[in-house]
Amino acid sequence: MADHMSPLDAAFLDLEDEEPEVSMATASIAVFEGPAPATEEFLTAMGARLRLMPRYRQKARQVPFDLGSPVWVDDPAFDLTYHVRRVALAPPGDDPVLHERIGDIMSQRLDRARPLWEYWVIEGLSRGRWALLSKLHPCMVGGLSGTRLNRATFDESPAGRAEPPEEVWTPAPEPSTLSLAAGALRDLLLNPVEQAHMIGRALAAPRATIRCVADTVRGLIALTGTLRPASVSTLTGPLGGYRRYAVARGSLTDVEEIAHRADVTLNDVVLSAISGGFRHLLLQRGEEPHPRAVRSLVPVSVRARGEGGGRENRVSLMPAFLPVHVVDPVERLRVVHEHLAELEASGEAQAGEAMTALAGHEPFLPISWGLRLAAHLPQRHLVTVTTNVPWPREPLDLLGRRLLEILPYVPIALRLRTGVSICTYGDQVTIGVTGDYDSAPEVGPLARTIENELQALSLAYRPTPALSVVTPLRPKSARPRRVAKRPSTGTKAKAADGRPR
């Protein structure tokens, strides 16, 4: 049976088709201590690990006339050396030089006739470091979890892993165009039967079904109410094909301390700093930071109350206005926290998940045409996008080299001239800022302002010998949000003479 893409994954391909100059590829840039591995050493290691990532040997095939969603098929001409590139930075190899090269690489679209990924080994970083840029089309992410990719690519100790000999891979025969069309027609004929089975399962559990439908309808009504156009600004408009990139950094320990003392989440803290960055950007451009000036797709939790958790979050992307109109960083954090709490309580994220799942049971043709039509309509609802990708707290390695930091990259499209991606690894929060080369040249100053906003929050919530400067923030109307508490160290403040106060 054909391995079809989900409607959401297929939407990324359709969106790229409708914007010929735009690359939808996402990326993570792993910076290692040196020296960089030799080409043959790297190819041998990655070749042995491809068995853990079968999607990396597959390419996307369109179904004739969009009768079904695209399918994944083995690439009979797969060549690992085509997907692994190597480049050296010009001296001095510092952050600005690296960021410029990242922007150049990410401006180029992936070859749609081959598996949709590339590895770039980047040499010549300052202080003897090197980087591995993993470039991936988002349509592949649906079948590849971040945890699985990390385990397949990186090692959990400097000693590495005992790699089995590289297997002899034999691609499955590539289906013909006629067989793809015939399979899609068969699926269309069977679609009513599948829907009948789905209805039967729903009727077998009427209470759960009624509750799910009611929650979904309530979330859709709330979602419809939030999709009012954002205020007009220079943050949206036509895009070119070239990108700029910059990075902001912060201490994860500091962010956790702020979240603990303010009784908010880590996302709240970082989004508050990002809001301050966009406020500064608008003021620098001579524009009013209106309350509805910056609506972003932001990560919010979709974990049900009482559901077990652990360290991993279940998140969805929801449209939220960033409070760029608020001057004080502490007050801005409060507004972010309450707004996201209201979004979570509204059920909008769960409604989005339900509609995406439902689309998987509908004929693909009208879904594809609808998405392509929407891509040509004026888009005034969103101004930017903010993603959040948590990496392990424990250190990772690759071929005996320690992974020092991860730089995240998010693509931009649909008139969004900037995008922000958040990554946590070790004790560092890294924030990547993507900008259109011509219309968003201030990605560097925006990143620096985000760093400054994190520092301002850290100072505001820094413990003092007296009572805390600020009090915990609690939503006034939305339901309380579950926040992991950090245990107290029990250490008392000491006076200058060393005696406890």
C-alpha cells in the first residue's frame, strides 16, 4: 500500500508550489567542538545510520490530478554524496559570517526530484569549531519525530556507538503513474466505507463523541473570533527568495528561575522577550506598537487536564497577539501569560487538531484546491510565526565531538517577513530569527533586543535579601495552568560578615 502524506504535510508542498521563490525548508544548525570529521568518515557514519531513517531514502511523488495526497516512494537513484555538502567559512568565522552562510543555504529550495533533505558540514568556525546544518522539508517531519532524529544522528556519549556494517539497500520498485492513479481511485471508492466505520466507532461511545464534538465546536467558534485582521504594518508584505538570519541566546537556568518566581511557563517568558523585540523594531521603524500589530502563531499546550506528562510538551500552534504595546517587561509577561492561558482554555488548539485529523478522512482533491486558493488570497491575519523545539538537557556528541549548541531556523512564507524559532539544549535557550533579505534587514538588532529583554526579566525577578521585587503572576479570568515547580535549595541569604540574615 502507498505511504501517503497527511493533509497537513501535503499542505507544505502545495504552499511551496504556489510561491515559486520561497523555500519552505526548516533547519537546525548543530555547532560542535573541532576538528570537523573528514568527508569519508562522515559519509560512512551517516550511511550506517540511514537504516534508522528510511524516509531519508524516499522521495515525494504527486498523485495524478491530485486524486490523493502525495506518496513516499523509494528513490532508485539515491546517492548519499548528493545530500551531504561541505563548505568553509571565510575568516574570522564568527557569528555574523556563520549567520550569513546559513541565510544563503536556506534561501535555496530543495530538489523536489530527490529525497527532501541535505546535510551541510560547515568548517572554519572561530575557536576551532565546526557546524552541521540539517536542512529538511517540513512535509517529512510528520513521519520523523525530533527525538527519533536526534537518536539516529547524535550519540549520547563521546565514545560513540558500535555501528553495524552499512546494509545493502535495495529500493522497492517505483510505482507507475497509472498505478498511483488507480490506487487513488480505489481509495476514493472506499472512502465512504471508511467514513461509515468512523461513524460507527463514534456511535459506540456516544458520551465521549458528544463531548469531543462540543469541545471542537466551541474551539472553532473561539478560533473564528480570533482571526480578525492584524493592524497594517511593514512586518508583512511580498517576499523575495533570499533570507537573513541572526541568533539570540539566553540561560535556560535564568529563564526557569523567572518562570518559577512569576508562576508562569518557559514559553511565556521567551514569548514576552520576543514581544519586546518586536515592540522595539516597530518603534525603530517609526510605527505604532498597536495591541493588534503583531499576531503570531505561538506554541501552546494541548495536554488535557489530568493527563500524564513528563518533560515532553504536547503543543499546537495557535494565533496570539503579542503585547507589543506594553512598555514594562514584567507587565508584558503578565499579559502574555493570561492571553495564552485563555487560548488554552478556549479549546482552539484542540479544535485545530481535530479538524486536521478529520481532513485525513476526506478526499484530498478539494482540500488541495482549497489550500492553493487560500495561498493566493490576501493574508492579513498573521504577522509572524514562533516555533519551539526542545532538545535534551543532557549533552550529545557526534563522532567523538561534543555538541555545544543548537541554532534553530524557521522558514517564512505567506507575506510573513520575519519568523522566530526557539530551541533549548543543555543550559541554553537559543532563538533564531529569520527575515526576508530585502524587507527585514534588522534581524540582527531584533535578536539583540530579545537578548536584552531576557536580561531585563532576569534582573526584575532576581532574588534579593529582602522580599522579592515582584509578586507571582496569576491569570485573572482564565483557568490556572500547570507549571512545574523547582524545589527550593533551602539556602539562606548571608550578610556581608557571612552570618545568616
